[in-house]
Amino acid sequence: MLERTSSAAVGAADPGIGARRAVVAVLNAATMAALLWLAAAALSPGGYGFVDWLLLALFAVILPWTVVGFWNAVIGLLIMRLARDPVGLVFPAAARVRGDEAVTASTAILVCIRNEMPDRVLRNLEPMLRGLAEAKVAGRFHVYVLSDTSNPTIAAAEEERFGALARTWQPDIGLTYRRRARNTGFKAGNIRDFCDRWGGRHDFALTLDADSFMTTRGMLQLVRIMQAAPTLGILQSLVVGMPSTSAFARIFQFGMRLGMRSYTIGSAWWQGDCGPYWGHNAILRLAPFMAHCDLPILSESALVSGHVLSHDQVEAVLMRRAGFEVRVLAEEGDSFEQNPPTLLEFFRRDLRWCQGTMQYWHFLLMPGLKPASRETSGARLPAETG
């Protein structure tokens, strides 16, 4: 049985984290109270009717997310402007890694796909394999293409293309292709199947989606930080959008690049070791992940029953409950994915997220969760694209 790391040991890297959280709580509470007072004052002429009270109630419901985002961004901007090393300030372990340490751990690269054309996946995967080979560390990695594809035509193309890819790279890096007949548990079930079959062979797992891309430097940096920080359970990279010909995607990416890093640094300043996991472009420590992050099937009494859809944040709080840190590396330029090309696709993705987020109510009262985990388990970065 895997022993838990003590909470005191994990939290030692964050001196003053309690004071930081208290400051953020006061700032958010005061701002929300002031805005509610201003809204009430604006609606007061002529007295309050039903519509006025309804507007105030709806305003109060949406206000916390807006205010929390505002203060995260302001705090992050101040840190970026005033700190010599903003990332090191909010994540001390990252500052201790030089970038030339030997890569000794065994890392599985998990590429989760479902009904995507193989050429789209290969376009991103092949440069990553080439980069690892050129860095002379390919022997420490093994690629697992985990397919949940249900389309027979695409499945046949996957077997052909990934089989050829495995033969091409066989002398340098191992590649295993596996397709499930049924996508039980969706993506979380896909990764759990990997854990049951091959998880014991590796120290870490680097999770990627079909449209993910990471530079060699980015992948090795995640591995080196995990090697240097044995209490670190999940390390999430900061994902930005790939270049796109879509006007909507380009506008969306502009907003991401403008505010995403300041928001993430600000949130990391007070979340500390209870950080986010967005399900991809992240690295997991496999032993505690397999031991502590198995997800239940929600009963009919849950708000949304069945398998957990938005599994990532739940896995993050379970990892933290087990005594391991969950962190985000707020650096841009090494981790990418594609963004929705149209507003309609954006809405469809948000509706899927909304359905999954409704399941978080089931976990809020779970015993053993850290208070910060309860506060952040349902929160996604506004520009996050996982």
C-alpha cells in the first residue's frame, strides 16, 4: 500500500499560504459586497419590486466567478511586474530545476483519441518523437496511443498508420497502440485501462489529447521537476492555442495570450499545492494516481448520474487528499492545443463541461478534502481549453 506524504511536508514549500488565502478571501468578499451594494443602489429608485430582487439574486449568483477572476488577474499582473522570477515565486520547485539534469524516470506518453483522423494526430506526435530522439532521451519514454474510436473506417486507418509509426521509431522509442471496443468511463476510463495494463511499468504519465503538442523542452521540464519534487503528484502545464486560420479561434487565442498567464500566476499564488488539472498537457505521478484517483460511478441519486465526465478536477482533489501536491507551471511557449474554430463549437464544448461540472456537487462533502480543494474543484480557467 502506498504511504501518504504528510500534509505538513507538502505545505512546507509554501510559507505563508494561509495568509495569502486570507487576503484573497477578504478582497473577494469586500469586492462582492461593494458591487452588490452598488447594484442595490442602482435599482432602489421607486422601491424594490419582484424584478429588482430577481436581478439582484441573479447578479449575486454570477458575481463570485467574475470577482475571483478579477483578483486572480490583478495579483498575477503585480507578481509579473514586481517579482524577479514570477514562476519561482508561486512554484518554488520549478526554480530549483536548471534544465540539464539527467532524465532517469520512465515516462509514458498517453495520447487519448476518439474518432480523429490519424493524420491529424501524427502531425503533432511525430515532431515530439523526433525531438526526444534528438535529445537522446527517447529510451526513457514510451508512447501509448489509447483509442476509443468507434468508427470502423477510422479504426482501420489508425491500425495502419500507428503500426507504421511504431515500426519507424522502434529502435529509439517504444509505441503501443490499443483500441477499446467500448469507451467505458470515457476518457477517464481510457486512462484507467492504461493504468491497469501498463501503469506499473512507468514512474510518470504525460497526458495528451489528439490535438495536443508539446516542445521537447516542455516535456523534459515537466519530467525533471517531477523527479526533483517527490511530493508532487500532478503538474499541469500552461496550454495556449495553436495558430489557426479561423477568425473566431484567433480572437479567442488573443484573449488567452493577453490574460491567461497573469490569471494563472495569480491563482497559483493562493491555491499553492491545491492547483488545477485540466486533463491534458500535464504529467502525473503514476503510483499515487493509480492508488488514490480511481473515480466512482455516481448513483441515480446524484444530480448527474453515471461516470464522471469532467474527471480532471476530481482527480486533482483526490491526489491532493492523498497528500501529494497538484501544481501548475505558469510558463508559456512549450504547450499547445487547438481551439474551437467556431462559436457553435465553443458552445458545444462549454455545455459538455457544464454537464460534468454539475457532478462536482457529489464530491464537495467528501471527507478529507482540503478547504482550498473544495473551493477550486469546480473552477476552470476562463481561457482554459482542455
